[in-house]
Amino acid sequence: MKISYIKIYPLAIPLIEPMKMSGETITHANTLLVCIRDDEGREAWGETSAAPLMTGETLGSLLQNAKYLGEHLMGISIPNLHLITPTLNKFLYGNSSIKACFEMALLDLFAQKSETSVWKILRDLAKNNTGNIPNPLPLLRMLGGSLNREIADAKKYHALGYRHWKIKVGSLPLEEDLERVSILCDLLPGDTISADANGAFKLEDAINFCTNERTSKLSFVEQAIPSQSTLSDFSLLKSKSKLPIALDESIHGVSEIAYFDQANALDGASLKLIKTGGLLSGLDSALELQHRNLKLNLACKVAETSLSAAATASLGFAIESVPWGFSMSNQYLEFDICSKPLQANNGHLNIEQLGSIGIGIVPELELVSQAQAKDFSTFLCQG
């Protein structure tokens, strides 16, 4: 397969309402799309998102890296999908986010060439030979805003079939977070509920949070302390906690999973394609978690479009076990870049929503144009 065309689209899509996290308040999805064509006329898309506090990438830096990588890939032949990662690594060191974007599109092209779906390719690579149609993926819904708003949303989306939840903590005084968690857990008995601090807690507060009676009904706590914390701090938190400990910002791939597990510092992890560098390494990370009997949450960055959601869902459908839920963040956008955005069906995403060939989602150029970031321009790569 030879690459004949690459165009880059920097986007800024408004959220339905701002998303307040411990370290930032997000008002727009700053995301980047790449469109790649091969020499036989097939066309595919990839997506990645800015995440300054997770990957160090802004929309501007993503655009510059995409231009650099795109211009070096023009005219290159990639004989098989196993050479995607070595080819990307040949031209650019690190930069997992932009590589995830290009890999997504290239995998889509290979799937189209084989007239199959990306999730089936991943399932074959995972040696998951059940042959069954995958079960729906349980979707996770974030709760935020005022307590009254959180209560109203919990009731609304529970009635719509949601059973997986994430409560953002760490931006309010600890006592307020403890009270919020207690009220929301009582409102959602038996559901899978997590609290995500995005690394905002000091170790002492994290231990207090994870041992307090008011948080005892949580299913797990995600990234309670900063990713820069010492390994001994992570191990101490895990040894003291009465709740399972998940890591997000601390986990970028297989090596970190092994590092923290050997220190008995985690019970599971949240995987995002922008951290792992794409679907292939994301699959390796998911299988590593399964091998070590650790739990898994799949997540898109807040917020990404149906394109990234479809790619991340493809990983979930391939492994068929996402016990801590799938955070599909296009549901928080004012509008999507696809004519038929992915959506919840009784709190789940069904495989039938994805097309049978490739990633399963194709952006609409008119909608992509509406979403273009004001301070940036599209870029056509030239070899």
C-alpha cells in the first residue's frame, strides 16, 4: 500500500457545557483529523486530541508534528500492517498522540483493502477466536457541575440504561468531595462508580479519601495522586486503600503496567489511544492487563468525535472485556463530524453502529469544515 495523499484538519468543537476537572476546565474539544489516501483510491481518517496535562500536546504542537510526519510519509509504501509502527517510528520519535492518529487511518486503509473491519483485525491479533458477534460495550457517563445537577443527571441517565459512572473529584475541598460521592453512590446502588482525581490529591488526602466510610461504595478510584509521585507513594496508597486503585495519567503502555504491578501499586488502568500511541500498542496494553488479572477502562479524551470513539470501541469489541466501562466522549460535544454520530443504546454501544469495513465511521467534510479551529488552517502534505 502506497500513500498518495495526506490532509490535516485542526478542529475546535464546543462542548455542550464546560467540563471542570481538577487541573483545567475544558470548553472545546481541541482535536485533529488526518485524511490519508492510498494509490488505489481508498480513503481513511484518523483522530487525536490535545492533552497538555496528559501527553504534553497542544493543538499547535499536534499540527506541527502531523505536518512533519505527513510530509515524510508521502509516497511511502507500507506492505503490511505490522510495518505501520516501525514506519512511523522511523520518522518521528515519541509523540504517541500524533502516531495514534496516523496509525488509526493506516489501519483503516488495510482493513478496507482486506474488506474487513478494524475490530476484526484486532481480534485476530489478540487470538480471540470466538467468532461471535461482540457483546455491547457498557458506556461510562461522567458526573459534574453542582450537586443538584449531578443528582438530576444520575437519575436521567440511569433511567436511560447507564450503569457505569465517573465522578470528578479534586477541584473542591476534600469534605465536599466525600459528601458528593456518598450521596451519588447511595443514589446508584449496585452500579460501577469511580472517582477520578486526575492526580489532584496529596498522598495524605488520597489515603483519607480511599479509606473514608463515605467512599466505601465506590468501585475504584482513578489516579488519586500525581503521575510524578514516587513509586513508594503509589504502593503505600494501594496498601492503605480499601478501594481498588486505577491509574490513568501514569500508564502509557505495557512497560508502565508491569512497573506498577510489580510494585503492587494498581488494580487496573485506563487506556487512551493518545497515550498508548494507537490501537496496536493499545491492544498490547489491554492484553497485558488481562494477563496480570488487572481491570480495564477504555476512554476517549474529553472530548473526541465519533471517529476516535469508533476506533477505541474497536479495541473493546476485539478484547470483549471492559469491566470498568468505556468512556465515549462524543456525547459531550455540541455537534459531531459524522452524519450519524455514535450514541448510547440502553447505556451501551452496539457493534451494529459501526460499519462493517474499516474503522466503521466516515466524517462528513461539511461538518469537519464547520469545526475548524479559528487560529489554525488545514494543511495538505506534499512529498
